[in-house]
Amino acid sequence: MRIHERVLAQIEAGLTAGRWSIGERLPAERALAEELGVSRPSVREAIRILEAMGIVRTAVGSGPSAGATVIDRPAAGLGAAVRLHVASGALPVSDVVGTRVLLETGAVRDAAGRPADDAALGRARAHIEAMSEPGLDVAAFVEHDQDFHLELVRWGGNQLVEAILSGLRSAVASYVMTGASALAQWPRTAARLCAEHRAIVDAVAGHDAAAAERLMREHIEGFYREAGLGGR
């Protein structure tokens, strides 16, 4: 194990034990280095990794906000990790679609079981209306479509699911754009997708978990089949 990895392991142990809580600062770089018996560059490297993972936020200076503060933003680190793996081109479209089905059906089921959220409902419906604008280009449609789906995922309340799907955003946009360009009647498909979005939102707002789950599955898998992406 490299030294900075050992530092990460020791910091992880401290977080697990509750030594530092969200909003609290880690000890200064020099103090951590002395406590852990390692060099300051090793501590600095470990802190940079934690920042990239969304575990801490760093600030320079000597005031009360300086140093590394525990924040825990799972979407930042997990999303970045998933995006990098997607960018490598190793993940087939079928795997991306399958992951969406597993996670998003669960998310809308959970959302349907939660108390009414008028703000989330309003944002979801606003995205549907934006997607329904006549003459809207495909790129703008896809942007609103992704925001709509992530809104429902947030409504479900699982930050880990949100982080993973945020990381898949570019992969989803890529296959939807590819599929849309292959459809001779894209406006008709876009109208159908908007109708499906409305039905999903209505099911969630009506606390019909079974219907929300079924409609989301049919929505994601239906476009995949219609666009002929199964061979990709």
C-alpha cells in the first residue's frame, strides 16, 4: 500500500469512528502528517483525492474556513467515477439501459411512497412542458429529459442512486441522441415520450407505486427498442 493510500485508510477510519463529522475541519496538514507519521506531501495527496471524491472541501488561508472541511457530496465523487468509466467506451448501451431500469424504477416506487412534494412535482411538470414545445430541437429535448428523470430520482430520496445516474448522464444523452437521429418520425416519438412522462408523474403524485414502476420500465425499454439500439 502506498503512503497516501495508508493516509486515506487512516482518515477513513477516523470518519467511520465519528472523530470528524460533516461540517467539521480535519486537522491541519502539518498536524495530520505528524499524527500519522508520514510526509506532508502524502497528506496533501490524500486530501486532494478526498476532495475529488466529494468527501471534503478545501480552502486556502489561515482563517476559520481554511483547511479541509468534511462535506460528503456523494454525487460529486461517484458521478465523476462513473463518467470516466463511461468515457472509456467499455460500457455497452444495453448495460446503461439496464442500469437505468433497475435504479429508476426503484426511485419512482420510492417517490410514490413519500409524502407529497409540490416543489418537485412543479419542477418535473415544468420540464415536461418545456419538452412539449413545438419545434424544440433534439439536444434541448434530451437536456430537459435528463433533468426530468433526475428530478424524479431526487424525489425518491436515495442520494447514492442519484449519484450513479448523474454519472451516467453523458452516456444516456449519447444513446438517446443516437436513437433519436435514427427515427424518421422523431416529433411523434417526442410527443409519446412526453405523454409517458406525464403518466409517470401522475402515478408518483397519486402514490401508485406499482404503476409508477411499470410505466418507468416501459418508458425506458420502449425507446431503446423503438430506436433499434439493441444491437449496439
